[in-house]
Amino acid sequence: MENKIKPNVRELALKHGLSFLTDQELIMVILGTGTKQFPVDILSEKITHALNSSNWENTIENLMHIKGVGRSKALAIACALELGKRRNSHKDAKIRSARDILPFVKNYSIQQKEHFLCITLNGSHEIIQIRIVSIGTINRTIVHPREIFSEALMENAAAIIVCHNHPSGNCEPSEQDIETTKIIKCSADILGIPLLDHIIFSENNYFSFVENKLLCS
């Protein structure tokens, strides 16, 4: 019978967050089970050692050299690493213009509902975090300044950029987009966390409030 992951590892992750787990414990959660020969904790330890001695291009090959790790497990681990890399590629990226933001939010451009995002920046205009503030319908999302600035305040953000996708592909702002931007800008001025831009984007295009002089001082 295959050795299964200890329940307390999952419980620790749910209670304290994934960052609480060690690398080995994270791999245990990914694997779920070990093999008849190797319990999941031993297998995870071997995998951790292999990852620590691998470059990106030979990760899968090195994992498959471990007894008990076949193609499926090796691919699952490599895919988890790639997903994590993509999701965190924005960390410390410096933003100088609207175009600098687009690579980090393009995965939302294919969504069929509007996703309103807030990008928090430090004093050097490097990205701290990208968060979903609200998910709306096909052509509308409702946003409240409280939802935007609560996290920005907790992160001691020096500035923010907001953006959302237009599933229709037309990036021209609606009247509601313009009104929402005014409200956010007013709140930003009061709180002392500047709103640097509001960007509307689709798969192939974008609209910047700053570039179109719609973000008044």
C-alpha cells in the first residue's frame, strides 16, 4: 500500500499558509503519496536534494533519475515550479510606463469576466504585489476604494496602479470606468498613496489613463 502524506502537513498549510511549510513539506503536498518502497517524506527529501543540485534545464531529467519518481511525478513538480515562477515573475520589477505592467497581467486578458487588479509599488516603483480586487460580469465590475487601499496600507505601498481587462477587446473606458477612476484618485490623494495610472487591457491592446491625459492631478 502506498504511503500517504501525513494529514498534519495539509492542516499546517491550511492553518498557517503555504509559506509556513518547508520545501520538503511542499513537495509532500504536491506528491500526495509515496511508493511501496519509499514513504512520501523520504521521497520528498530526495526530490528536494535533486532540485537543490539542478539547473532549470535539467530539472525533469534529474528528478526522473530518482527511484520512485516517474515521468508523471517529475512533470507535476516541474509544472508547479514553472507556475510559481510565472506567478511571481513580477516581484521587484520596476515600472516606468503602462507597457511595463502588461506582461504581468496578460494572463487575465483572456478571462471572460472583468478582473479588477491593484498593483502595489514601493518607493522605487518596483512591484510589491498584484492582487485581484474584484471580479465582475462580462462588461462590468464593481470596485470600492476600501478593497483597494486596505492591502496597500498594510504593505506600506508608496503608490498603486489599477487595471482591469475588457473581455470585449475594446479598451476604451466606459463612463463607469472614468467615474471609478475619479473616486480612486480622490481616495489616493487623501491617503497619500498616489494612483499612478489606470490601465484597461485586452489580449491585443491597452488604454492608459495617464497616456490619454485622463488622470488629472
